[in-house]
Amino acid sequence: MASTNTDSRAGLLYGVAAYLCWGFFPLYWPLLEPASAYEVLAHRIVWTFVFCLGLLTITHKWPAFRAIVRQRRLMVPLALASVVITLNWGGFIWGVTNGHVIETSLGYFINPLMTVLLGVFLLGERLRRLQWVAVALGTIAVVVLTVDYGRPPWIALLLATSFATYGFLKKRANLGTIEALSVETTILTPFAFAFLILLQVQGTLAFGHEGTLNTVLLIGTGIVTAIPLLMFGAAATRLSLTTIGILQYLGPILQFIFGLTIFGEQMGTARWIGFVIVWSALVIFTYDALHTHRRNRRLADECAAESTAI
């Protein structure tokens, strides 16, 4: 029992740390100017790949990495995952460096609802009544925000859809964080490196031309990408999905606050209404998840007690 409690506490610390890191991301990417969002994305891929090579060596996971590469059934979902995570990373970087921090937070607020919809359409799962209510409210919020923005909230929808799809593909692959991320960045790195060479040839590459600090920060994109993923992986093995589901709101809450305070983005009445509807949907969604978790655990305990009695 003591070991279980220790694992839970450690998992909670890892989880909170991971989501706090993701919440502070909007403060990091603008520091990389004058590098464009596309150059930053390419550096993020390349330096995450370099960081992963070090991790594979330190953790002695090269055999696992090579075993994955040899299996086509694993490489297909990981190749697709590498594409969608590129869209997610690129959309987020572009959003926070172009005055859309609040909209990026919206993407991660509606991500749980998008994950549920993927379960319906791809796995044929049936939603409970409160889940349908939450999804319906989320849809209404998107409509309200579309009217307010004068366009669909494309950045938020891109981030929510890509991250939900990424989670689905990673769940299908069911691999360790280090090995999977290493394979994904191995697939992406040749394209990212070629793009950086193209920028150098065109004379528009910021890396190495904008001072030591800029160079160090661009190299640091690999570290700030990999560390929270590793902490999240450690949390996921120690915490219930329900706890992880609640912790995931830490990131977008911080992003929303930073968008309002540090970046000074405006929130009109209609936009506030849209976000309040989203938050209402998440309250219902979280309540349903907690209620279902408690009920299932109670039924499991009752079944165990009956088995013991027999």
C-alpha cells in the first residue's frame, strides 16, 4: 500500500510538472524571433531527434528502437503520428507567435471532446448521455466563436484534432515514450534538415546568424519538447486516466491566462460566452468521467467481495 501511495504521489508530481511545462510554452516560442515559425518547427524536430538519440543511448533502448523500425505494423501508425504531431507543433508555434495564444488554449480545452468523437467515429464507441451533452455544448461554442471571429477557429480545431489523432495513434502503437518519439523524429528529421539547408541557401536562416542566445534557445527546443513528454509518460504509468484527464486542463488554463495578461489579447462579450460554454461542457464531461469511474470501481469491489465470499 505504501508503495502504491508513493507511486501515486510521484505520478501526480510528474503529471503536474508536464502540464505546467506545456502551459508555459507560449512564453518560450516568441523568444526565438527572428526565426520564423517554420524554422522553429524544423529546429524543434531536429533537436528533439538529437535529444532522443542521447536518451536511447543512456537508457540502453537501441534494441527496442531497432525492433520497432523493422516492424511495418508499428511503423505505419508512427509515420501517421509523426505527420499529425508536426501539424500540432507547427499550428501551436504559429499561433503563439502570431497573436493567437487564447485560440491555441481553446484547442486544448476542446481536445477531450474531440478525443471522444474520434472514439465514436473510428472505434464505434457509444457515448453516455452527459457525454453527448458535453459534445453538443462544445459544438455550440465553436459556432459562437466562429461568428465572433468571422471565421471558424481553425487554429483551435487543428490543435484539438491533431492532438486527439496523435493520442489515438500512439495508443494503437502502444510503445514506450522514448522509443516512439525517437522513431517519429527519425522519420521527420530528413525533411526538417533539408528545409533548414534551404533557408541557409536562401540567406533567411536565423540559426547561427542572430547571436549566441538565439542559437542556444533554438537548440533548446529539443529539450523543452522531450522533457514534458517524458514526465507525462512517467505520470501515465502511475495515475488513473481520470486523474490524467483532470490534470490536462492545467496547460490550457495557463495559456489562456498568459494570452489575456502577458500578450494582451482581447476577449469581447461573444468570445467570453463561447469560452464559458466550452468550460461548461468540460465541467459536465469531467463530472461524468468521475461518476463513471467511481461507479465502475464500486462494481469491481462488489464483484471481488462476492468472489471472496464464494
